[in-house]
Amino acid sequence: GVDCGAEPRMCCRQEFFVDFKEIGWEDWIIQPEGYHMNYCAGLCPLHMAGVPGLAASFHTAVLNRIKAASAAAAVDSCCVPTQRRPLSLLYYDRDSNIVKTDIPDMIVDSCGCT
Amino acid sequence: AAKGSWCPACGVAALSPGTQRDALLALAKQSILAKLRLPARPNVPQPPSRGALLTALRRMRAQRSDTAAAFPGMLRDGRVLPRPGMGLQEYEILSFAESGSSTAHSVRLHFRFSQEVAGSTEILQATLYLFWAAPGHGAQPVTVRILQPDPAGTNTTVTIETRLEVQKSGWTTLDVGAAVRSLFRRETPRLTVELEVPEDWGSPLPSNHSDSHWPFVVVRAQARKPHRVHRR
């Protein structure tokens, strides 16, 4: 996967960190201090379709050439997460019990084109 | 956005950085509350004392390593411990006792659980941790009763009564999985436990709430499997 630079053009992972203190949630969420709500952004022209990451194989290069050549008659694909991991939370519920849970698929690690 | 209706990365109108940040913060709050099945963020909690919390975490870790060492992959009632990564969200809930009515040598404890978790999970394990400050020597009888309110909520009935012989001061654990499983189906999931000790012991509870020997319950629960609809 590719991380976005200053001006994301092609599909990449845009980092975004939510600081629980900033949103006033640090009193009921014990750990962690924030949430990496990364998201995918950028273009997926046809020749990038099906490229969840930069597979540098001959087959991929040929396939991209074919797609690029027929790009005029096709539509774009989407930039979506290709790898995600859980968000582990330790928090107080409304009865002041301490709850630990792992919420699956909450943190985007990498993006690619569908 | 409904899946397949439009692609958020394709052709979204550019937002100003401030507006975009506010939208993302709002989305983060909504997403976390939804995954925790919370209608809104909980009120400001009443945290337990640091001593009680550290003792509880230490006992939980000791309990888990005992169980894992003796029965790798096995729950105490013989069911197989779900492997992490099976995809279902798991919860570990640590609930400290609230003291209720008492006499010179008995006391009622209440453990409250939130309806959000109770209503959408199945119990894997529930353990009650009690500390006995036994004065004197030799085996001394104590009684632990699990009480359940009757449907009208006015009286309570004893559902489980356990008699223990306490040799010396220390912690004991009691499996309360069945009791917690039944109360998790109630509107207000609250576990009530009654402790009774010999006359000369005095109160079965430590003198103050911040004592590190304060009773607590640990519940391990797993999100209920979603109800799958098979397309014919």
C-alpha cells in the first residue's frame, strides 16, 4: 500500500488520528489515547484497477498496458482498504464497570484499487 | 453510504480542511459508539480505587494463567475457548461490588452490568472474587448465596447457595456463569450476592470501598453470532 503525501492523486492511505482528549472522551476511555481512523483516498484509473498494492510482476505490467489502452471506454475503480486491524479499547461503561474489547477491522493499514 | 451506491473516493466534492476534520471527528465518534453498542458516551464514571483495580487485574491475570496452564484452550465448564481472530467481538468486564443491606455478620453485594453489552452478547465465563479476612485459625464456615429478584422485583429468592470452609485469610473464586447468564436476559442485569460469616468475624466486607480486597466479578462475553439469513 501507499501512504498519501501532501497532494494525494493516486489511491493511497490517508492517516488521520483522533485524540480522545481533544474530543473530551479521555474520562471514559482509559486506553488508548486516541484512534487511528486512517482512510483511503485518491484516484483509481482503469490501469490501476485490481492493484491492491504495487505488484511489480511482468503479468501486472502487461495487464495494466491493456487496461490503459482501453481506458477511454471504461470507468474508474474504487480506492478501498486492503488491510485492517482491530482497535483495542479499555473503557468505563455507564455503570463504571471496566470493559476491555477489541473492535475488529477498525484501523486501516493499507489501501488499493478494486 | 450503502454499499455499491457510490464510491466515497471517486469524485467527492472537496471540503475545506476544517469542515473535513469536523466531519471525520463526528464519523469517528459515531463509529466507535456504534461498535460498542452505546447510544451515547457514558456519563463521567466513578472509577474504583487504584489499589482495588491493581489487585483485581493481578488476580485476573493469575486466574487466566492458572486456567490456561491447566487446560489450554478450555473454559472451566469444559467448552472450548474461542480462538482469537474468530471474528466475533469479545468483551472482558470487570465489575466492582456495591454494598447493599447488611447485618452484623452478613452483607448483600450488587454487581450491575450495562444492558447494551448484556443484550447482545453470550457469556463465556463469569467469576466472583471474594477476600476472607478470617480472624483466628482452623476451618470456619462461610456461606455465599446468589439471590434473584422475583418478577415483581419486591422479594428475592436464593438460586444458588454455596458453603465454604475458610482455613485462613485470602481470596477465593466462585463460578457464577450460570447466574450471570440468566440475569443477562433481564431488563436490568444486576447480580446480587449475599455473604454470611461466623458471628465473631464482624462484617464480611472491608471497612472502606477503596480497600484493595474489595469484591469484584469478571465476566468474559462474546458478541452473539449475527443471525444469518440464507438466500434461496
